[in-house]
Amino acid sequence: MFDFLQQLTDPESIIKYGGFGLLLFVIFAETGLLIGFFLPGDNLIFIAGLLCATKPELMNVSFPVALIGMMISAIIGNVFGYWFGKKAGTRLYSRKDSFLFKQSHVDITRAYYEKHGGKTLVLGRFLPIVRTFAPIIAGVIKIDFKKFMAYNIIGAVAWIGSIASIAYFLGIRFPEVENYLGYIFIGLIVLTALPIVWNLIKRKKAQL
């Protein structure tokens, strides 16, 4: 089980051992399940786009199919998260911390909703933790489902489309970029973590 969890956090292992099906499940889980916040969404989408260009036999699907499949998984994941949040209701705000759940994650997402409203479902796609909890909080506060779906689809298309397309065209133009995946992954982690860290710092200052 521990080895399996390790593979779920390694984007290369996900595709190598689980193929396209596991890739879609991980994207669904990160955007629809409480436990999904630790999964490597951005890195996974990037490497999927890159492999479609450099090692299509490993992906076993064309880039358009991979793109549409990942978008659909992200959309369905958010719908599941919305449903869960609607069922859980405000009880989620008083849930105790556990190994897989932190109340601070809910607080971070609520802060984004207070600032950006429904656009959090679009902006949050590019932010780890927030993208997992954004649809859940949308369900808790009962955002109109039609409005939710509009933001959900826009966010999924923007998130998957931008990262995967950049990776795909980089792979077509510079196949050797595959040798620098470690640096790229670190860069993606830093870029996506900066807004969250900045938000936490601002909240700490406001509480002083």
C-alpha cells in the first residue's frame, strides 16, 4: 500500500505503471476527493502532454484524446466534490484534523472565495489544495449548480489546456526537455505554491 501511495505521488510512475486510466483517475481524485490534495496534478498534466509528443507509445492515446479525457476527468471530479460538500454541509467547518484532512485547507479555500467568489473555481484550478477544496466549499455554500458548472468547465479547460499544450509543444520543438523534468517539476511546485504562501502571510499579518 505504501509503495502504491508513493507511485500515486510520482507523475512518471502513474503513467508508466497505470497508463492513461490511472492518469484520469488521479486527476479526478485530486479535484473531487478530500484525500486528493497531495496528488501531483500540475506535474502529471505536464508530463502527460510531454509524453504525447516525445513517447506517444507510452501514453497509447493521441494528444487530443488525452486532452479531452483529462478535461472530462477534472470536470467530473469537481461535480463529485460539489456533491460531497452539499451533503456534508457546514459540518465540514467543524471537522477535526486527521492525517488526510486539515481544517487549515478549508480555511485557505474559504479565504479565496471571500476574495474572488465563484472565480475561485477557475483560479483555484492552478493552486494545489485550493483546487481540491474549491468544489467542496462551493457545495457547502450551495452555489447555484448552473453557475458552478460554468466555472467548473472554464476552469478545467483553462487548467488542463494550458499546462498540457505548453508541455506538448515544448516536446515537439525541444524533445530534450524531457531530461530536465526534475527542474520543471520544482518550478511548477514553487509557482503554484507562491500564491498560497502569500495568502497565508497576509492572513497572519491581519490577525496580529
